[in-house]
Amino acid sequence: MRKLLSVLLPVIVLAAAGVTWFATRVPSSPFDGVAGSQAPSPELIQRGEYIARLADCVGCHGSPDQPPFTGGLEMATPVGSIFATNITPDKETGIGNYSLADFDRAVRHDVARDGHHLYPAMPYPSYAKLSDDDVRALYAYFMHGVKPARHANKASDIPWPLSIRWPLAFWSALFMDHGSHHEQPSENAVWNRGAYLVQGPGHCGACHTPRGLAFNERALDDSNPLFLSGALLDGWYAPSLRGDPNRGLGRWSEDELHQFLKTGRNRHAVVFGSMTDAFNNSTQFMTDEDLRAIAHYLKSLPGDPRRDGPAWHYDPKSNDTLALNARLKTPGAQTFLAKCSFCHGADGRGQGQWFPPLAGAASLMARENASSINVTLNGSKRVVADGIPDAYRMPPFREQLSDRQIADVLSFARSSWGNNGEPVKPEEVKHLRESTDPANSSVIILHMR
């Protein structure tokens, strides 16, 4: 036993020392030793502001009742809530003491200035792909283009020992690609720009890519068919951004995708749920060249016929169920005609770009029904384009309709006009009624300047 211990003890000590070193090490940065405090040029600050729009930094690090970038947004996790931090250049509560290298480590390597690891609610698996030039510009903007604001950070309510941070070093090692974005020489410049924007600053995969048991994105780029194939997150289903004709973008043209990102709507859909914030604070501010690059890249991603099934086609026979005698016998048909048809049309085709169609809607054909339930319960936020809130929005039916009525009307819509979504159960509506906040329908539009 003594001999065994004499052998095992050094091994255990060395292993513990190795774990300690790895969990507490400070990652290197290409900006180590680089001075970043000098006043940058106005052009670099302006470039940094644009990168902040691309990355939608204000979407998480802002709240409607506080100055931009002061944090405070609550983000629920299965083990407790965490709160976005103050990233203004305030020296006491923000990042005013961060060097360029410190900033880079936080953005691309998940390590804060004091050495603690950030929770992956911060999309650093995507931001790891940011170029050095974009990180430099982003730092210039946050240090010289954002007003410092004293606003204390709020600690998470994740209980110990789950709140211990050092294991996140191993999470990052397992589930991050720490290399920078590499262009594909076989693709053109527009495709490569779109790939960079989607995979890097746009962090589209953070919502639209399914996650594993460790809450990791199961794919970080287009080399894996799971990338952007759709995912359930925070009570919403972010649909596939691949070429799936039913649950993805297969029936959208590049021009229609550009229009959606630029204006928040097209003939297929209007932004709702979490995408409303992304549009209000990010995509509408992108240049046309970048939006077209994103559209071009996304349209290059193939769908999966095995997962998506035969392409949707409009079936007018469903309209027969809305005749007086038929609708009284069809669960949900009467509610649809009374509550939904005025905007979405009795034929389910919608009204141009203002009221989206229900016929062929991805949210109604997805296996996950969270989005259709959530938007029916809580309505949708205002779409604010060019500073002007839209005049039409999905109202909340939380107080008007019972769980059974919502389940029936959604089951009707999910099985009409050629839609092939599965029925909705009242208990599923009840669960989201209890776990979502009616205030979800309020406007969140944050002005960075």
C-alpha cells in the first residue's frame, strides 16, 4: 500500500497542478504588450460602432430603462439566472480598466480581466472568429465612443457549487474552436464575407443551432449539417436557416432574405420573438453589401430532405372546413375565423408583407411548437424600422383564450393549407403560459448614441 501511495501521490499532485494551471491560466492575445489607450481615429471608432451593431452587443448588454451597454438583462439557465454586465468604459463597474489584450481575452477567449471565466451565454464560441482588426475597432468604440456609466453588476443566482467558474475552462476547450475564421478559397468574396458575418459577429448559431447536453452548440460552421438547422431556446424555436423548404429558407430567394433582414418583413414572414430584438438593434443597421453577403451565404447551405420531408404546397381544400356547418364541427376553426382570419386571411395566405401567411409558415410546420404557442399567448414586440414603430403587431391572447382554445386553433393552423405540423396539446400551452412573461411583448429598442 505504501509503494502504491508513493507512486499515486506524485501522479495526483501533478494532475492537480495541471488542472489548476489550465483552469487559471491567462490565454495569450496577439495584443499582449500593445498599447491601446491612445486616442484612436474617428474612422476606427465609427468602424467599431458598426462591428458592435453586427455583433448586437446592445441586445444583451442593455435594457430599455438604462443607458446603453450598462447590462442588467436577466438570462435564465436550467440552473439559475445570470445577468449581463456593464461594458461601458466606467472604471469601477465597467471595463474602463481593460487593456486591448484584456478586452480581446474577454471577447474571444471567455476570460475576464480578473481571470474568471465567462458563462457561455456570452457567444464567445462565435466571437472567437472575429478578426484582429475588428476586435481592435470594437475596443476603440467601447473605450472612446461609449459614455461611461456607473451601474453595478448583479451577481448570478446560480447556487454553489454549480456557480464555480473554473470548470468552464474545460467546457471551452471541448466545445470551442479557438482558431480565427478562415476563408474558403473555392468560394467567392461575397460568400466568404457572409460566412464570416454569420459564423462570427452575427453569432447566428447561438440561437439557430441545436445544443448538446452540455448546452454547447453542436456545430460551429457549415462543415456540419447541424449548423443553423434550428433549435429550441428560451421558449422560442429558432427555425432552420438552411435550404429546408418547410422549416427553413428553401422557398426564400436571396432578395427576399435581404428584404427580411433589412426591413423585418417579406411575403413569407415578419420578425417576431427574439428575432425582433436582433432586427431592431442589429440587422437593419447593416450595409446592403453585408446583408446580401449573409443572404448569399445562407442560401448556399443545403437542407436535409430526410428531416424536412416533401416540400410544402398550398392546399385550398382546408378552406372548406371554414364553411358554417363544417367549422362548428372542426376544433379550432371557429376560433381561427373569429380571432385570426382578419389579419392572416381566411385562406391563411396573409396580407402582403404586413400580415404574414400562416399557410406554409415554418413555425407552424416545425416539430417544436413553442414559437406558435408563445406568440399566441404573449403577442409580438413592435418592429421598429428607421426609428418608426410599426402600426400592426400580433396581439396577446393570454387573457382571451383558454389553454384548450389556443391548442385547438394552433392545431387547426398547423394542419391546414398543406401545413404538416403536429397537434398542440393544452398542457403544452399551460406550461408556456406559466413559464413566460406577458411583458415579453413590450418594445425593446436601444439607441447606442
